[in-house]
Amino acid sequence: MVGLPEELYLEAEKTVRTGKQGYASTSEFVKDAVRRRLDELAKLSKINIKTQLRWLLRNETFLNISFSCFLPNKGVGTYLL
């Protein structure tokens, strides 16, 4: 269980009461808000990783990336990209 400041709770409750946003309860509204924020943070994280890779590719003369995986007919191994 998570506590909310009273002012924030009352604002969420007011939004739900108007009925214009389609939420059945304040709890549903808060769950949706948290879910949307988590999605937003995940997207920002992906963008940050892409930005870091672009920087590395622009600023490094040689970038050695390896990964471990299973390949059919070859088994488990470490491979270079």
C-alpha cells in the first residue's frame, strides 16, 4: 500500500468524479497513472541507451561488442559483433 498526499488524492478523486475521463474509481485512476509513468520511464531508458551507443560509435575508433548465446549446430559460445 502506498500513501498519497491528501491534496494529490483529492485532485485524483475530483477527476474521477467528473466522469469525463472514464475512470470507475480513484484507485483505478492511480493505477493507470503509475502504469503510464513506468512506461514513460522505460521509454526514456531505451532512448538513453540508444544515445549512449550513438556516442560510442561516433567517438570510438574501434568498438568490440561480444555476447554469449546458443546457436544451433554450434552450441553455446561467445561471439563478436
